[in-house]
Amino acid sequence: MISDAATAIFTAALGAILLFVIWSLRSQKMGLIHKLYLAMAISYGFWAGALICLRFTPPDDATWQFIWDACTNIGGPFTPVLCLCIALTFVKGWEKLPRKAYLLFVIPVLTNIVVWTNPWHHLQYEVFSTVRSEIIFGPYSVVSGVYCYFCLISSIVLLINFARKNPSRLYRLQCLLVCLGEFCPLVVSLIATLGTQMPISATPLSFVVTIVLHGIAIYQLHFLDIKPLATQQVLDWISDCYLILSDQGLVLDFNQPFAEVFASRYGIAENRYLKDCVKEEDISNKTALYNLMTAIESCRESLSMISYEQAVTLPREEGVQKNYYITDVTSLVVKGEIQGFVVIFKDITQLKKSMQQLQDSQTRMMEQERLAFLGQMMGGLAHNLKTPIMSISGCISAAEALVEECEESLDDPEVVAEDYREIYGEIRDWFQKVRESSAYMSDIITAIKGQAASVSADQESSFTVDELIKRTTLLMRHELFSGGCKLVSQYDPRQEITLHGDINNLIQVLNNLISNAVYAQKQTGGGDIVLGVSWDEEALRIFVKDRGPGISPNVRKRLFKEMVTSKGTMGTGLGLYISNAVVRGKFGGAMWQEDNPDGGSIFGMSIPRDRITIGTMQPREEVLG
């Protein structure tokens, strides 16, 4: 019979289940784990309700006693199966119960059919009674009993194995509670099976512990709110491959992409130590694995994330393919102690290809802009070269005339030595002018040669600001003259400034800034364009200041970020965009723009101090062109 204490417990459990069902049905969204727990609670509610009805049914009313006992099988056989489904959902990360899982409910359904039809075949009970000692079970009871044991034991084994592979304290606590909840009815059922006299209420009372501990794990500890499937989906989203290791380097888990790229090639498997995958004789063939082990040790020592790039050659049908991964190794620290490591591999192969394509495209645009600028300068350069050539020609003609005069006066007694010295002096003067014109032509040719070189060529060297400004002035002299402008250089610092890099890159940038300033200042009638140099503790600033109409706010916010121009059809917008790329890529600096307090704009570049050397010089202000 069922005792009063057991009846009270069943009544309290039934009331709590009814309140829980009402609360659950009002919830807007339930996950699969919550639906299974709700089903388990409802099935146990039928079990408890039937036992309460059985308690108050007269002993001599065999028909109703049989009916209530049959109702207990709605809960008894289904509860262990639902426990197994909850464990599978947690371990496998199911969001929806797969069709094959419904096969687990075949035996409980069959058990209910057998129980309700027992009077015709006596497969469940050969002799039915509410007194445990008087019951004689039929052959089918062995099937249903063994199946209940199978479900409870399988559930416990699954959870223990999962807790062993996942060192998370939360996971282990959740698994412990669920295992204890299922271990209790398992032990009670075994004791009853072995022949110990126990009331029929013993097994259902033991399942109260199951219901309570499952409820704590699911709702108090958010069992499966932080679920393996969600964790895996997040890891798959932020990485292409991932690997989870224990603190001793034991492989606990990895995803399918990691298995295809790394595990299959290097013999990595679950429950195997990473160091066992590398032998001394084949380290050269397992560089990626060796790098990973080195990074893990560095992460262990520094307690910080270690990142590095790893190249992996993969066999393909069309040949071999080289993939690149950014590898991040992070330690899992609990209460100051390392519990394991998470290794995330992000495939950056396509990114590297895209970056290379972008770099190639940018290089082509730089070449196009440079060639376009050289084309614009050709007329000015022809004029600049024509002047010294005509000067040299005139000097040579004058010198020839003086030589002829010397030859004609050789036999003239009136021409004395002093006259010859005067002629020789004049010849030297003409030769000096030839040297000056030749030097000027040489400077122009040097400047043109530097600008004609490919922008992708590496011509790292040292050069001074004086040399930079001198070459820029030579190349821009005709454009300045045509625009009615003069280039004024201002030096506030008292030291000589030497830069480290390719001078031709900065010449191209300054040429573009000065050309823009000439275009802007022509609209206001020309005038002085200031080329200034200053610095602070962080950077050298080289700027070009004009007094043109200025830059509109709409154009200013897009400067250096995209190809924008205020010249209309006269401009392409490439100049400043490419200049910014050159300053950033070649000198590690940045372009900037400010409004000129006197009207117009100030465009400049900032170059880090580690790219310059400062010596002594005198401040000056000089008109350059």
C-alpha cells in the first residue's frame, strides 16, 4: 500500500507540476530541452496522480485498482526515456528532435498497450496486486524493466563522457546534477529488482529527486542555454577551424574543417596528446603542428593570446593549393589556473588575394597618375631645357668669336699681353656660364629620371629637405610661372632635416600638392604659394599653403578616403588619393588638410620621427620659383 507520507509527497509534486505546466505554457518560447522536461514533468504528474487515486481506491475494488495502476505506466516507462532524450539533446546539441529519436518511445508505447490489455494475455502481470509481495510479474515486465535500466544507464554514461571531455565547471556541475537525479531511481530500481521488499511507491518517489535535480540543472544553471551546438556554431562562425585542448595538451574536440585540413594530415585525434603527433624524425614535415605546440607553450607562459600566420599546402584535383590561416591560441583560465586552450584558425587566403589585387590596382593607379603628371610637365620641361641650351649655344658663339679675335691679332704689334689676358678672362666667364647651364640641365634630367622610375621600385635612401624642395621646384618651375605663382619656402626649425625613404615618392606627392595650389590660386590671380616644414616630438610636417577659394565641407569629409576632386572635368581625383597611399605605404605617415587663416587651404603630410634625422641648420625664408 501507499503510505500517508508518500501520498503527501505525490500530492505536493502534483501541485508543483501543475503550476509549472501553467507557467511553461505561458512562456512565449521554449527550447527543445525545456519541452522535453515539460513532457517528463507531465508524464510524472500522471504517475503521481494515478498513485494518489490508487491510494484512495478500496482494496476490494480490483477493477479501479487495475485502471489506476495502468495509468501509472503513462509516467513510469516514459520518464526514463525522456531522461535519455534530455541527455542526448544536451550532448548532441539538438535544436529539434530527430526522427530516429522517436524510436526510443516504441517500448514505452508497447508497454502501455501490453499493460492495458493484460487481462487477455498476462504478459505484464501473471498475478496483479497493489501489495508488492503478492505481485507475480509476467515475461514482458523483463523487457520494460531492462529498457528502463538501459535508458538511465545510457544517459548517465553520455553525461559523464561529455563532462570528461569538456572541463568547463558549469558543464560538469550540470552533468553532476542530472547524473545524480538519474542515479537515485536507478539504485532504487536495482534494489527492488534484486528481491528486497519495498513498497510500490519507492520507485516513483525516487524519481522526485530526478525531477527536482533536472529542474535545477535546466532552469537554475541554464542547462543548454549555453549549449554545445550554439558554442560550436559560434566557433564555426568566427573561425574556419578550431581545436580544444586540455591543460596537458590532450585533444578534447575539433570541428570537421580542422579534421580535413590538419587532423587527417598530422594524425591528430580526440583523447590523444598533441605532442604524440610529432616525432623527432618528421618535425620538418609537420611544421604547422610544431608551430602550434610552440604557440601553446608561449600562451601558457604569458597567459595572453598568441597570434601567428600559418601557411598550409593542400592537395587538390588540379594540383596543390596554398592556404593561409591566422591562428589565435587562447588559454582557458579558471580561478587563476589554466584549464585548457582554445585554438582558432581563420582562413585568410582570399583576403590575402584580395589585398594583393588591391595593392596591384593601387600600384597601377599610381603609375597612371605619375605618367599623367609627367605628360603634363613635358611642355614645361621643354621650356626649362630650351633656356639653358640657348644659353650654352650663345656662350659657345661668344667664346668662338673671342678665339677668332685672338687668332687675328697674333701678328698685330699693337695687341699686348694685357689684351690677351682680358680675352682669356672673357672666355673663362663664358665657360662658367656654360657650366652653370649644364649643371641646371643635369639637375632637371636627374629629377626627370627619378620620376620616370617605377613607383613600385624600392629606392630606399637618405635625402634632405633641401634636395627634396630643389627637385620639386625644378619640375614645377614652368607650371608655377604659367600660373603666375611663386613658391616660397619657410623653415622655422634650426636643424638640417634628413628623411629616409625614396625621394621620388615625396617629389610626386609635393608636385601634386603644388599643382593643386597653383590651380586654386590662379582663380584668385596667382601670388605666393608657401612650402613649409615644421615638426614636433612625434612627426615631421611638410605642407603647401595657398590662398585660393578653399575646400567645401562636402569635399573635405571625403578627402584621402576616395577619389574626389573640386576641379570638375579638369581633375580625376586620383592625385590626393594616391598621395595619401604613398605617404602611408612608403613612409608610414598620413595626409591632412586645414583651412588657411588667411584664406585658402593648407595641405600637408606628417612623417613619423623614426623616418627622419635632424641636424643643425639656420632658419631662412627663400623665394624658390
